[in-house]
Amino acid sequence: MNRNIVTPLSLMAALSLAAGAASAAGPMQYGLGAGVSASSSIISVPIRTGTNLMVEPEFGYYSYEDDASESSELLLGAGVYMMSSVGPSAELALGGRAGIISGEEDNGFVTTETSGYFLGPVIGGEYFFNKHFSAGIDAAILYSSVTVEVGTAEADASDLATETRARLRFYM
């Protein structure tokens, strides 16, 4: 298996085990969320443990097609956050996100395939309108490492970038 994929998958597995252990402290709360940034949109499943820990698996898919080209991108990841109350209806989140990315673009002449991973720290806030619905924002500094294949040529690239997202979450 590609080293670029094994590293974040191992990290996500370890974080999931930690969340399972923390859930023994109290009831878990599940939800469904959506996030939007300038470059992507995601669907997430926030899992709040009985402690201040939230684990949030996320999925994103982007597809575009016109007369000259088509492209798609898939994102699978997870965030782990320590939640801290900052008022009766607001919480601060501090943690990190990691995941894998895969994409393909075909312009009719050449096909470009991209695969790799991302990870980095995240800080955010969440405001609860009631016990089931919240809105928030987060900001991350994400390191990404990808392998780009064009025909038989292959190159590695890395990037360090900021990302901000607006989020809506519904808790059951």
C-alpha cells in the first residue's frame, strides 16, 4: 500500500480507538454535518463522546464536466477535537484533521491522476441554537503531500496552506 495513504489511515485508526475508550465516560451523541470552504464541501458525522472529545469522520466529493474536460476529487478524512464551553450556547474546538485525497482530470488529450494525504491542526467555534442544531467556523493549517501521475510520468508535491470552513451540524 502507498506510504502516502498508510500514514493518515494509521493516525485515523489510533484516534478512533482513543474515542472509543473515551466514550466509556458517558453517553455518546451522534450527528450529521455539512461544511463548505472556498475549495471544497464535505459531509461529516460528528460523534461527541461523554467527555469533551469529538471525533468527526468526513467525506467530500467534487465532480465537474464540460465540453472540453472532466474532473473529480474524493476526500476521506477525520477530525478529532477537544471541546470547551465558552458560554451557555457556545463551544471552542481545538484539534486536528487528517485524511486522504484522490483526484482525476481528463482534458481530452491527457489524463492526470492525483493521490495523497493531508493533516494539520484546527481551531474553531460552534454556536448552538438549541440542543440539536449548531453553526460554526473553523480554521486549519493543512500540510498535504500528493503524487501526481500524467501518463507514465510521476511527480511528488507538497503544500502547506490555510483553510477556513463554515459548518452546520444537526445532533440527534
